[in-house]
Amino acid sequence: MESPCQHSDYVEMTVHFRCNLKCRHCMILDSMHWLKPADDSELSALLEENRQSKQWQGLILTGAEVTLRKDLPQLAERARAAGFQHVRIQTHAMRLADMAYCETLVASGIDEYFVSVTADTAARHDLITEVPGSFDKTLQALRNLDTFPGVRLMTNTVVTRLSYQGLPEVVELLKDLRNLVQMDFWNYWPMEEEGNPELLVSHFDVRPYLKQAILLARKYGRHVEVKNFPHCLMGETSSALKNDQPELRIDPKFWDEFNRNGFEQCAYRDICGSTQCLGLNTAYVNHFGWHEDRLSPMPRSA
Ligand code: SF4
């Protein structure tokens, strides 16, 4: 299935840095207390910029958990009034287990929901989020949102040692959602040189489960995007790797933390033709090595 949304058509702004989950893989778990969200003047400037340039079709409101902002519906209304055809939120969606809140957000103009489903079972999801009952709320939210015509659902499941074996089951779990257009599988970003051994897992252990999940999701008509997995290990599913992202407006200090991942480490980086691959990162290499004998540079046209 073709991508329902081109990343270049969207701009992303971080408007909130608080969350009521503690996902173990969270990229900003240690930095969200000091990262600064965009203030109202920055949002207004972005809306005005797009009103004049019409550069983007969609605005993504993100940061940590944006549904904790009481004025989220008003932000969406302003974005729509400024000419954005789509407003998306990135969310764990727990608050959307309340149908009345779904109605409020949909009526405000939020038509796309990028929802974090961390695992295939309540036991695993709640272990990862560290909040009992979070899985049930997120699933109820997806079922609620699935009743609204015109709403687009997307999910992301972060691939870690705690989740990888359940990736195909996540696809099965969500197979009846009619509004689900895209499923993402983002391989764990360690955000530090050592990474968390509890989360790190060999790409070779992940590969069969990831492949099965991709093929299954495609069978159900979903567009699939994988991030941060070696391109040369994806075989027949290699077209699912897409590390592009919408333009992100975020506190510039975030990038100092992000760059601690140390991407692009691969013995073959200089000769490999993949334009999507991020290679390995520092924490991965420290734990599992370089895999020179198992990675293979892709042709220049890849
Ligand atoms: S050889 Fe290295 S850079 Fe090329 S696709 Fe494989 S992991 Fe990525």
C-alpha cells in the first residue's frame, strides 16, 4: 500500500513535555523535564508561515503526551483556521478511551492519530509503560476512533527486547480497525552511549518477527514504515524502511541528546548505496559488535 501521507507534506511541533506514562524506551524520558515546548508565539508564527506559504498540508502536534494540554482542541481549531488540511497528534491515546473526549477532538479538526501501542498484550504493554490498565485504555481509544468516518489511525510499536517477539501479534490484534492506514515499527533509539540492556536486542533476533509483522500488516492493507533497522537485513521487505521524518520544530537542545545515539556506524557506510539506512548506533555496537560478516553493502541504486 502506498503511503497515505508524505512526510514532506507535514510539519511537526512539540507543544507539550509532560506524560503520565513512563515507557521504558521513551526517547525523552530523561529530558522532558527540561526540554522547552514551543510557546504560543512560536505556534502562531508557524501557523502564519503556513498561511502564507502553504508549504505543508498537515500539522503534527507532539512532544510528550499532548492530550494532557487542556487547550488541545483550541490548538487544532487554530491550525485548521490557518489552512492546515490535517491535524495529527502523537499520543498514547489513554484519554481517548472516553468517547466524549474523542468527539471533542475530532470536532476540533484532529483527523489523524498516531498512537503508541507498545506490545501485543496487556501484561507486556503495561510492563513497558509502567502503568497498569494503560493497554486497555489505548485499545478502547482505538476502537472509539475507529467509529469516526474520515479519521486516519496510525500506530507505532517500538521494537525492543521487551516487545519484538509480539510484533506479528500486534498486527493481528489491530486487524479489525477499518481506519488504521499505517503501522510503524521503530527500532529502539538508545539516546545514550550504553543503552539499556533490558531493551537492546540483536537485529538477527528481531528480523524474523519484524518480517512477519510487515508481511501480515501489508496483507491487511496497511502501509508499513520501519525505522532504524539495517536496510541490508530486510530482504523482500526492504521497501518498508523509511527513516525520513516530517520537519520537526523542537527545542534545539534536544539534538545534543539525540546525537548521542551515534548513528551511521557501519563498516560499509562509505561504500553502501542505501540512502535510507542509519547503520548501527553506539549502544548497539557496544553490545553486539559490528556484524561485518553479516551486513552487506547495498548497490548504489538502493
Ligand atoms: S551495509 Fe551498513 S549501511 Fe549498508 S544497509 Fe547494511 S547496515 Fe546499512
